[in-house]
Amino acid sequence: MQSNLERFKAFYKTASLWSGTLLGLEQFGLSNFIFDHLKDQESLDLPVIPQGTLLGKRAEYFFKFCVEQSSNYQLLLSNIQIFKGKITKGELDYVIKDLRTNSTIHIELVYKFYIYNPTITSTEKSPVLQELNKYQGPNGRDNLVRKLEHLKNHQLPLLYTAEAVELLKSHDIAVEKIKQQVCFLAHVFIPHQLWDHKFKYIHKSSITGYYYKSSAFAKAETENTYFLPEKYAWKMTPQELLTSYTFHEALALTNDSLERGFAPLLWMQLTDKSFETFFVVK
């Protein structure tokens, strides 16, 4: 498997889902970080991430590392639990300081994998929401519009609750001076026939693969080699793993995974040793 440095590079290469502002949410891109002062990548003191750490939590480790290693930002607080009595109201991901402008920013980090399904219809009146509603999690249990609404209506407003204001005040941080942004990173998988389609509202660079319906994958037999990475490795650059599969072996494993309610990600190695990445969904 790849080294910790390669895992970090894979995280850092993940594209923002959009640029600028979408539905009132301002994007904070990883390209904002300046690392010019770092000369030797191999000697970086990378975060130690426990085995089995979920994909989203791994992203949190790496984002914090980016802030700490950058020359233009300072980490003030991270993963701040907000309590009302003994009840947890939520968590603020990061509060950082822009050393160039001396401004303070509250950032919520999101790291997602989405399937773009053009057949989904929506009762939303807004054309923007109608389009964004077509982005769903591979297992159908997640939805981009719901996530954006949760950010707008719960995660970002948490900053202005009395409990958060008091906690930040204890760290000499004035809430009224804080700017709010989201670092929304995503890998989008689309139908193969839409590869040249011009997508509205999202970065084309966030499209990293395609997907098959399970019935279509069953008819897509090849002599290529297949690998099924664990979920924590989904963001990684496709590579040869210890265990490889033929098409029929991969098909059986894929069907078993779908029966358990989980859409698998596959890396398919072609004869020229290049890779294609795709999901198989119900």
C-alpha cells in the first residue's frame, strides 16, 4: 500500500466540489495553503492516523496538518465540541487565522463521494437545487442538497449559539469578527456516456470516475485485472493491491457487497497497466 506521504498527497489532490460561492456557501480551497517554505517532503512529520480510521476522519487529520504546515495560516482551534449542559449541540471543525489579513475563519470540512444520477427528478422549484439533487452517495443514503442544507441550517449557525460564543470568548476569539467558509472536497462518479458532458455548478476536476448499474456491470466482462480497495483507501491513487481478481471473481464480490447494502469501488487495471476507477451500484 501507499506510504503516509502518498496518502496525504492523494488527499491534497482532491478537488473542491465548486469554486467561489454555491447556495450562499463560500468555498475554502486547499490551494489557499502556501507550503513554499517546505523543502524536503520526505522529512515531513505527518500525522499518525490509527488503523481503521474512517475516511472522513482521515481527511480531518490531513486538513489540520495542512493548516499547521502552511506559512499563511495559524490553527487556533480544531474539533471544538459545543455543549449545552451535558448535551452535545455539535462540533466546530476548525477556527484558523489568516496571517496575511489577520482575519479569523471558521471552516467546516466535508469529504464526500457522490454518484451523479441524471434520471433523478425533484420537486424543488430552484433549477440549482433540481440539478444538485442528482448527486447522491453510492449507497443512496446520502444526498448533496441535504448536506448543503445541513451546513447552512445547523453546522454554520452553531458558531453563533450562546454556548459557542462563550467558549470562543474564553480563547479570546470574538465571534462577530469570524468569517465562515466550507472546505467541501468531493470525488464525483458519472455515467460513462456523460464523460464529455458540461456539468453545471461543480468543478470538472472533481469527476474522478464512472459507475455501472449492477445489471450493466454483469454484461461488461473483460480480461482486465480488478482490485477492490477498502473504503479508507478510496481516495488513493489506483494501484496494484496484494489481492487481485478476475472479472467473474470481482462480479461475485460486487454482488455480495450490494446484497449487504454497500456499493463497492473497483480499480480496473488495463493491459497497458493504467487504471480506471468506478463504482457498481444497484
